[in-house]
Amino acid sequence: MQKIVNLESTMAEALVRNATIVGTNKFLEIPLTLLQVDPEYQRTPGSKVAKIAREWSDEKCNPPMVSFRGGEFFVMDGQNTVLAAKMIGKDALVCRLYVGYTQEDEARIFAGQNDNKTSMSAYDKYKAEIVYNDPRALALRRICEKHGVQISNVRALRKPRYLNSTSRAMKLIANQGEERLDVVFSLIEDLGWDEQIGGYSGTVLSCLAAIVGKYGYKKPVVEAMKDGMGWTHEDNWGPTVTASVARLQHRECRGAITAMTAMLEDAILRAADKYGLEVKEKRRVA
């Protein structure tokens, strides 16, 4: 049986053998047709590509970081540069070459980069962290899957059951643990905010995390909060209106999070005796 030869892979391997070594780094001029991106961890190309193409300068072009894996070249950093080069008709680019990296290694480098040309969104970072099994990212995915919540790559997306602040959720896991965020998601459901727009906003996450941290997560606290606010199943302000009213009622607070937290604490205190809660009078922090 005749052996089938992958010409592109063979060509790539021949190129790698001729890489130029400078100190501890390897550099290689790679045809653009051989450069590809791994969608598992790479972000969608941004609007900067056209600008880079218009202002192209060979002298100012930083070599893209490229991994040689499985006979193929994967762009770890510099995707916009590669696309701009294609746009202006370039045939090849000098790249900084990395050999022996796994997909997880590539994703870790991508997530950890500090690219001042195109800032990385929290969602892009989360997506890459999933590939290399970052514990916090995996915890967030578990929580969202458990509660049927989608992670949005558009912060201003106006749909219910979408997490609009990946960065806030990741920060809560890092500082307070996976269980705390899981409880916050459960509290969102108890309040009936899970099916409302903005139910999983960064403001709501931080506010409810503060409430849980101070009063715990138990049914009397939830019921006292709803009773103190005068909410019923049919009559619930929802997270967006609650945040707006909180800012009006608590102008002494510096931001939406502290204002909303103050208002919900007031509600708990108003109904505390009715639900047998032993709570100390709060010390409001503006």
C-alpha cells in the first residue's frame, strides 16, 4: 500500500529544522498559508486588523509567537498581525518559534499575555483558561452548567440567564471560593431574578455575595429580604429596577453595589423579627 504523505506537514518540519537560533529564542520565516489559529482558545479577530494593515511597518512589526505542534504552526499571540499581513499581500512573516508545546501550554501563554494593542476581554481569558484546565475557570463552568446559565461574550447582552460579568464571577471564586458563587446563583433563583434581564450582572453578584457573607444563606434570610422589600411572586422589582431605586434611596453610598446592598440589608432588618432572625444593626458603609 502506498504511503500518503502530508506535504504541508513535511514542509513545516523542514522549515523548523532551519530555524535561526538567537540566544535562547528560535526565529523562523513562515509562509502565511501555513499559519493557523486554534479556535479552542483564540478569540475572534477584532477591528484592529484593518488599522494594523493601513499602518503596516516591517520595522515595527513584532514577530508573532507561533507553536509548532503536530506538524502544524499555531499562532499563540499575534493573530491580528498575521491577518493584517495577509490583507496587504504579504507571503510570509518572521515568527518567534516554540517547539514541544501542548495545546494547554499555548492556551496558558495566550491567557497570560499582556497585549497593549488589543486588550483581552474576561470572556476571552476564561475561554483560554478552560483549555488549560484553570481551576477557577472550571469551577465557573460547573456552576453555570448546574444552574443553566450561559456565559456571555458580550457584556451588554440583554437576555435573561446570561452571565454578563465573567470577570466579577471569576474574582468571587478566587476571593471567596466556588461554594460562595454557587450559593449566590441559588439566591438569584430564590429571588426570582434568574429569568430576568440583569439577574447575573456584576452588581447583583457582588451585592448578594456581600449579603450571604454577612447573613448566611438560609430560607429565613431569603424570606425576610423579600418580605422587607414587599415583594411577592407576581410583584418583584427585578434586579435592574432594584439597583436604580437603591441609588435613589441611598445617595450616601458611592456606587450601585453598596447602595443595593444597603437597601437589601434594610429589608432584612425590617422583617428580621417576623422570621426569627437574630441580626445586629448594620454599620452602613458608604
